[in-house]
Amino acid sequence: AALAALALGPSHVTGVMMPSRYSSAGSLDDARDLAERLGIASCPELSIRQAHETIRATVGPLLGDELDGLPDENIQARLRGLLLMTISNAQGSLVLATANKSELAVGYSTLYGDMCGAVSVIGDLLKSQVYDVARWINANAKVLGFERAPIPESTISKAPSAELRPDQTDQDSLPPYDVLDAIIAQYIDADASVEDIVLAMPEHAGVVRSIARSIDIAQYKREQASVILKVSPRTFGRGRPMPIVMRDTASRAAVDKLSVSGGPSESPRRPVVESTSD
């Protein structure tokens, strides 16, 4: 929201609050505070709670207990995507996807949910870099034309959470972001092998291997992601073409040994190869 307001002006930005039964009062307060600080006058609140309950009631008889957990969480994310795209269609606006590079890397995002959008402004920024940008904007608020720091400190300091289930935090599913981002920076941007990263981070050997596998598995999701604004040496998409299906880690190791020269300002990248699945 802050980057959109800076680039387009707050009068050209609509912020939409879409609380669910799991949304905290603090998150709603932070969203309202952010909109006020940025000067975004259009910030409607559209609850997804009733729609969520309706979908659960509709599909519940078919799925039973299978609906609980991740499927239920993703219903909420996709409802938000549906609302945003409906507003976009009606008003002739573009939806900005909110997933960052850390989330896109390991697949910690929902297809047709928070991955929904016309362009991904922060899709090439690691989570730690998103925080850095937020702090930079606050530190330079006056120069950027704001009367005060536009991003509430509580938004930066609180534990990150998708708020799709009770007491959820990102670290329920992911390692600490400083560890995760260090692995992604090596595996994606530096094109390091898993074993090289393990040698550099022996205390996180198991996590390194798990994250590398998650990155490989999530390729099919990234193929369907919004257009990402490039700010790093290796951007998901054209900057890192990979097959969406791999037999196993041995196939990945074989791909690791191959490279072709990239275009201007690109580092060497792996070629697109055909692969099959068992």
C-alpha cells in the first residue's frame, strides 16, 4: 500500500480490509492506521466471514473433516482474491499481489488467493528486505512527503501471521525469516547447490534440504504468479526458468549441473528441460 501510494498518489489507491473470524482487532486497527497515514481515503471493510461459512456449509457434506486445516485456510485467501478481482473488474483497476519472494520461494502462498493480482510489486523482495523497505520509508517520511512515519511500528514489529486459523504465525510453518532468507539468497540468487549451502550453514543442514525441496516443489505455483517487478539478480519467472515437474532430487541435481548464458544483466541460469513424474 505504501509503495502504491508513493508511486501513484493515495487518491489512486484503494485499500480493502477483508476480515475473517480469525482476524485480530489489532490487525484491523493497523490497517486503518496505515490508510490514514498514507492518505488513502478509500478503504472499505468487506467481511468474508459469512461467505466463508456459506462455502463450508456447501462443501462440508462432501468433505467432512477433510475440509479442516489447509483447505479451510485457503478458502479464506481465495475469497479475498475473488473480492479484489470483482472490485478490479467493476472499477477498471489493477490488483497488487502481496506475496513476497520468501513466500513465493517455498510456496507459502495460495494460488488464486494472495497470489492473485496483475503485478507483484514486492515479489522480488525477501521478507527481511520488505521490512527493510518499510523501515526506510518511515525513516525518510518527511522527504517522501508524509507528515509522519506512514507505516505503523506495530505492523513491522509484530509476529507475521496470515491469520487463517487461531493463534497462527508464519513460524508455525517456516523457519525464522533470517534463516529462510539466507537459504533462499544462496539457492536462488547465488545459484548455490544444496550441499554448498549445507557446508556454509551446517547447523541448519536439515532445514536447508527441506527448504530446497519446498522451493523445487513450488515451481508450479510460481508459474501462475503475477508479473514480478525485477530488483534482484535472479527474479522468479523469466529470470529463473525451471521445469514445473521433477522426478526427484536426483533430477534436480542433474539440472544443477547444466547452465546456459542469460540475457543482458542476468546471471547464468539453468535451462528449461522436460521432466517426468513417477
